[in-house]
Amino acid sequence: MQTSFHQLFILQANYNRLEQALFELANIVTDQDAVLFLEDAVLAPSLNAISHAKAIFILSADAHIQHEKILENMKIIDYADWAELLQYSRKVHTWQ
């Protein structure tokens, strides 16, 4: 992977808060940031809201529930990739 990101946002909101969390995130994520979707967040209905992020990731363990619409900058990663992603991100935020 070895791509560096200014910030990594880990979106782990439950389904009831998902749309609001995604809206909040869309207002602060930049084209130098990455977003990782975990658990219910994989079901995000408005992925285009954060399509300007440098990269969007889905953990392979959650890929079976992924949204039907895959963005060009979206990638499915495993736990080893996640560890590397953390290493190459200057700041890490969990968004719930």
C-alpha cells in the first residue's frame, strides 16, 4: 500500500446514525485523506458524499455487506493492510 494520507477517518457508526455521520464526515474530509468503513458503515447509502477522499477502504471482513455502488477510489483491504494504513496516516480519527 505505502501511500501516505494526511488523515484517516474510520467510520464505524451504527445504521441509525450512519447518514448523519457520513454528512459530518463529508464536510471535513479532504482529497488528501482516506476513509475506512467498518461494520454498519459499509451500508452507507450516500458514498458519493465522500468520493473526494484520496482513498476509501472497506475491511474484507465486512465486504459481504458492502454497498452495491463501488467508487473508483474504493478498495477492500484485510487486517494487515489496515495496520499498514494506520502506519502511513499522520492522524487517525474514529467517527461514530
